[in-house]
Amino acid sequence: MTRGPVAVLICDPGLVRGFWLYEYVPLVLDTQARRCPFGADIADALGGTVTVTAVPIPSDCTDGFNEPYFGRPERFLDPVAVRACSAWSFVAEETRARYVGRIKAALADGSWGARHGALRDAEAYEGSLVLIRSVR
């Protein structure tokens, strides 16, 4: 029980699959989406006057979830970076290796750059990270 405003920062599963990474690692992001509550469900539970605001992720964010690498896809070739996001641990090792191979191939053949290269210059990315605020 709390009095006053409540703020909850979440990864909204309804927005997870909009990230470019879904093209390459769908089971990882499907797993991530299943593990997170929907923002609307949290807002309903909190009640009061609720606002939901997208939280831009800066290009130099060092947190270990997937979206901070929006403009740095090479990070997904680093096993340490991949292990930092727990959703990757819920898919088989063979699947992880295949997915990393997809990203590596897309970087090597230029297809990632052709589709998403503008993200390298973006200052921030609005993805699935949202702030839910409730005031009663």
C-alpha cells in the first residue's frame, strides 16, 4: 500500500516486437515479451490518474537489455553483451548461436546497414521502455 504517486518503469511487451532485433532473434524477444506485464494491465491495477510515457533510450546507454544496442548491432556478437540480457538465456545454445550468426551475416553483407543503418546516428531510440505514473 502506498500513498501519493506511483511510478513503474517497464518493458511493455506490446512494443517489444517493434525493435529491429525481432527480425533476427524472434524467440528471444517473444520470450522477453512473455515475461513482462502489459503496461495497460499495470495502469488498470494502479488506478487513479495514469500516464504512460515512452522513455527514450540514449545511444550511449550501457544497461544490458537489448534495446540500448539499437545503433550498435555489433554488440550482439559479443557473448558478454548477449548474456547481459536474461531473455537470451531462455533459448537453446544452438538457437542463440544461429541468431548471432544471422546478425553477423547481415552486418557482413550490408543488409543490416541498408535497413537500419540510420540508427547508428540516432541520439536515442523509443522502443518498449515506458514509465507508468499513477496519482490518486
